[in-house]
Amino acid sequence: MTKLETSIRKIVVFGPQGSGKGTQAEFLSKELNIPWISTGNIYRQNIKAQTELGKLANQYIIEGKLVPDQVTNRLVAERLKEKDAQAGFILEGYPRNRGQAETLDQMTQISAVLEIAISDEEAIRRISGRRVCTCGMTFHIDFNPPKQEGICDQCGKKLFQREDDQEETIRQRLAIYHQNTEPLLKEYLKRGILIRVNGEQGISEVKKEIFQKMDENNFSKK
Ligand code: AP5
């Protein structure tokens, strides 16, 4: 295998809340046949299962704060060691600050960083219409509705609104993104691995732009 073939498969997805990170990460994961690893989803699964990790994470998540780095770093390190992640992964929601970015660099070499850009106003508009499922699927009541109202297309369970999707909490999460996460992109730009896409288009247009830019950068889909 060439260096590109082995490295392409380690993709990180960045973007403000509601930019469509989860929506696009899921498409990429299916197209490239590599796992979608979302720290937010892992925390939510643990909250649902009422594990110790879930109880701890929930205290931070409902207030729109970051879960402490040592907890998240350990979680990601363990997940990246799993068998299915050895051929690559779509990592979404991590890293979110300098400490996490440095820790990720020690774990592995990232090959591409995707930034989905949207304004804060658009983020708030989208998040207020978001509906999610415990299986990880995400919908929007207007922009990406499920086939049957309130029911997940994938597993048939009832959709719900996330507890942290309240306007005040969203503003707090956006502030953390601008202060701690966004500055990390400069480093990835310097490394020549940053791919920026306009997130303020329809879901399929964003998807198209992602694959076009990956191709332009010699990142093959296969
Ligand atoms: P996480 O779940 O990662 O939440 P987030 O970063 O706040 O991002 P969102 O899930 O809100 O947005 P998204 O960009 O994925 O948008 P989506 O695709 O759903 O994290 C939750 C919490 O966990 C954090 O606040 C933190 O406490 C903790 N945590 C997670 N990672 C951590 C870390 N590394 N360190 C510490 N703590 C961590 O789309 C949004 C809506 O818009 C949907 O309804 C969708 O259908 C719709 N939509 C998507 N694209 C479009 C489009 N192009 N046009 C119209 N609608 C669209």
C-alpha cells in the first residue's frame, strides 16, 4: 500500500455545533467503510446506559462544558486501539483544545482534517430543529426529516431532542468552539492537511463539496 492509501483513512472532522459534523461523518464512514468515532455519541451512549463514565460526562454536557481532557483522551486512546479502527477512522468531536490535539498527535498521524464552516446564527437555527436517536442517527425536522415523523429510519426507535440543545447551552458550546477548538485549525493548515468546506449549503451539496475537495487533494474515496 502507498503512504497515501494508508494515511488517507485517518480523518478528523471539525466544525461548530450544528455544522453537520455528525451528518457528514456518517456519510464518509459509509463511503470509505471505516468507523465513525464520535466522542459526543460515545458519551451519550454511556449516559443512556447509566455507566460511571456516563454519569461523570453528563454533569459537563448538560451545562455545555467540555468533559475533562484526561477522561476524553483515555476514551479516544482506547477506541483507536480497537480492531475496526486499524484501517482508519472518521474521528468527529475530538480534538477540541490544544491538550487534546497534542495527545492525538502522540496516538497517531492524522492524514486529513475536514472543517465544515457555518455561522453561529445558522448553528442555532439548525440545532433547534435537530432530532436524534440512541443509535446515533441525526435528523432535522425541516432539512433532513425522517421518513416517518418522530421515528428513526435506521432502527425504528422514537427520536428525541438532546438535553444540551437549549439555546443558552448552545451559545456556551459555540463560545468554547471559537476560543479553544477553532485556533487548532491553523496548525493543520500549516501541515497542508486542512480541507475547508462551506457548511451553509444543503446536506447533499456539502457532501458533494467534501468528496470533490478530497479528490482535488488526491484523497481517493476508495
Ligand atoms: P457533540 O455531540 O460532539 O456535539 P457538538 O460538537 O456540540 O456538535 P453537534 O452534535 O451539536 O453538531 P454537529 O456538527 O454534529 O451537527 P449535526 O450533524 O448533528 O458533543 C456533545 C458534548 O459532549 C460536548 O458539548 C462536550 O460536553 C462533550 N464532548 C464531546 N467531545 C468532547 C471532547 N473532545 N472533549 C470534551 N468533551 C467532549 O447537524 C445538526 C442539525 O442540522 C441536524 O438536525 C442535521 O440534520 C442538520 N443539518 C446538518 N447539515 C445540514 C445542512 N447542510 N443543512 C441543513 N441542516 C443540516
